[in-house]
Amino acid sequence: MQRGRLGLFFFAALFLTACRVILETPVPPVPEAVVPPEAVIPTSTMTLPPPPTPSPFPTPSPAPTETLASLPEAAYPAPLAASLLATPTTGSAGMSLLSTPTAVPLTLTVQSNLPAFIPAFRYASLGCNWMGVAGQVFDAGGNPVTNLVVSASGNVAGQSVDALGFTGLAPDYGPAGYEIKLADRVAPAIFWLQVFNLQGMPLSEAQMFQMVSDCNRNLAIVNFVATDYLSNRLYLPMIGR
């Protein structure tokens, strides 16, 4: 027991001696970092070369003025107002658009005592559901003239009507008969009737006639005759059984 205490005492003394030696040993100071003075960069003055002087642009020479040679007016004649209706040339294959049509006088007029109003005998089964105008065209000698255009224009109860008929296509009214349907009902109306040739030249003035609301008078008979025609003749439709 005495011996153990001595060993413990000896170990403690040895430990304290080692600690004293560690604490008394001087620690060398840490050398301070020496920062060298900042390097001074000498400021050098740089002389830039002057910018190059731009060379002036050459002054453009004015473009030469182009003089157009004036063409004679005869090279392009002004179109005639009547050139829209060309007159066919005899023996030519086509029609010249710049040819001047031969003036056609207004040679037809409505035959006296007309129009006459009768039942539409060709459409008796339709009754009041058909209304029209028909007739013929005669020359100064009383001969029927075919291949003419008859134009009818007007208004039936606010509805515009424009229709055409051709003489010779309705033989029930005679050799030069024409027929134009005006409406599919009977109603008061005003119409204008005019005759043209196949080239579109007028052969008569526009003649006015009126229709009435009568199923027994739903066909107007209007004949056109030459102005020097004997007006005491009256042609009505040939009605056969």
C-alpha cells in the first residue's frame, strides 16, 4: 500500500514537470508578412495617329434626259363612240372593232289603233297566271320583217322586267310574229317597247303601253310598221282551231 502511493506520487510529479517545461518553452513569434510597396506603373502618354481624312465622293453627273419621240396622232386614232357596235364587212371573216357602223334611221312606229288587248289565247289554261305582249313588224310594202329584236322593259308591282322577243319565232301571231312574257300574273303595269336590228341599232323609238288587272285582257297586241306604211291596215293574230 505504501509502495503504491509512492508510485502515484512519482507519476504526478513527473506529469507536472512535463507541463512546466511545455509552458516555459518560449514560442517563436510568427513573422509578419511584409507587403512590398505597390508597384507604380508609369503613365505613358500614347499619341494616337489622326484619323484618315475621307476622300470626297465624286459628284454624280446628271442623268441624260431621255427625249421620247412623239408619235403621230394617226398611229393611235381615238376610238369612235359608235365603235362598240361594229358593222360586219361583206366577205370578211370577222368584224372590225374600229369600223363605223352605218347610221340606221328610226324607221318603225307603232301601228295605229294599237295596242289592242285580248285574252292570251295560247295560254288559256293559265288564266290569270300569264301576262305578255305580242305582235309583228312590217315594212313599207306591208311585208313581214323577221330577224328583228323587240325589247320590253318595265315594272310589275315593284319588280323590274327586262325581256326580249324575236320576230319570226312566234308564227301564231303571223309570219313575223314575236311574243314576250311580262309576268306570271295579271297586274297593273307600265312598259316600254322598242325594236332593234341584230347589230343593236334602234329601228324605233321606245313606245309606252300599259297593262291592266284583267284576266281577259292579259295579252297586248303591238305591231310595228314602217313610217310610210299605209296605216289603215290592221293585223291581228291568226287564231285557228
